[in-house]
Amino acid sequence: MSVIYDAYNTEENLKDGVLLSAYKNTDDSLVLVAINQRDAVTDIKLKVDLPPNTKMERYVTSESYNLSKMPDVQFGKGKFQIMGKSLTTFVFNKAD
């Protein structure tokens, strides 16, 4: 599993208020953290190399949510929505 997001951590995106970071845990889960400093919802598209049976969990911290688990969503074609003024954590796990 991997995420390519090099083009997103550019000076232009930093000015636009979108920050990304990703890492792989020892249990092989992949974690992607996205911070949207803008007021509006932001769509991001990443190259995410995941097995087809991967499960995704999404947690949001914002003015309205405190590390709240959000309903599961499809992440087809690496597209993600990040709420305005929020930190969103995506956890990708291989399905059992």
C-alpha cells in the first residue's frame, strides 16, 4: 500500500490551506492525514495504491466533531472530500 502526494505539498497548496501527510503502521495499515484550513469543502485526488479489498475508516476533527468516526465512504479513483476547517484522518486496512 502506498500514497503518492508529492505534488500536494507545494507552496501553492500551502497558500490554499491544504496540508497532507501519510505513513504506514507496523500492522501494514496506511494512515493519511489531511488538514483543510479553508472554510469550504475541498476535493483532493491522490494516487493510492491499495488492494481491492481494502477497508477505509475516516475520522474528523473540527469545530463540530471531536475525532469522530464518520460513515464509511467509497474512495474510488483516489478522490477524497475534506470538510472545511478540519483535520481528517483516513485509515486504510486490508480486509480480513
